[in-house]
Amino acid sequence: MPTVTQTKHRAEIKESMRVILEIQLKNDANGMENKLSLSSVVEELLEDGNILIHMPIHQGYHYPLPRDTTILMMFFEDTQMYALPVLFVERIERGGFMFARIRRLGRIKPYQRRDCYRFPCSVPVMLERLWINERELYPERQATEGQIINFSDGGMSLRCPGSGVIYS
């Protein structure tokens, strides 16, 4: 009987990689805890093991990252999402740009935010936007090629070539 050997893929943080910072907000107005997701880009991997990212912008302003609070930094590699717990260290200004120095608090691990398992796949699709006008649907004149990168009972993720954007 043949044996199957599984190799573990080691995800890595890389320069110019898009990341999402997930911050746990406590004492929300409704008394509940909420999460805020902020987008950023890795600028540099520092020699001391810290990571320099672009300071995330929220509602037009640099978001004041919390100190002494674990932040979950998430990223995609291929079709898998990974998470790394980090801690905000300091703000740094370089050439008129604001950056955040963050420190790793643990290891990079596969991460699943959703309730349903997401099945990775690679399926080309044609995407057509529909507009609603007076209760009638009108298709956009130019369809766009895309690719389904995963799906589940709760939805799917699509990638549109050229934009680098992933829609879930």
C-alpha cells in the first residue's frame, strides 16, 4: 500500500505583503466586545525580528494602535489565511510616511475566522455586476474574468486579476 507524505508549508511574512490587523475593542457603546480590522502593508523586516508596517488608516486618519494589547496580524499565502500575534511598539516617521514597529509574540499559524470550513480551489469564472434600477436588474456591459479561490456553506472568496483584490 502506498504511503502519503504530507509536507508542512511554512508561511512567512514578506516585504510588500498586505496584512490585516485585527484589534479587539473592549467596552463598545453597546457593552459588547467588537473587532476592528485594519489593512496595512509590510514595509520592512527589521534585523531585531520586529516588523515595520505602514501605519493603518481608518476613516481618513492614522489609527492609534493600542499599546499593551495583543493584535492579530493576518495575511494570505496562496489560498490559506495565517495569523501572527503581535504587539505595537512605536510609531516611526520616515520621509513623510508613518509606520508602526510591531513585535512578534508567537508563531505564525493557519487561521480560520469563519464558522464554516472553506474549501480551497482554483476555478475560473466570469463576473458580471448587476445594477438594480426601479426593481429591475441590469447587467454591467463588460464582464470581468475572475477566480474562485475558496468556498464554503457561508460563501466564497473571489480574486479579480489585475486588481489583486480578494472579495469574500
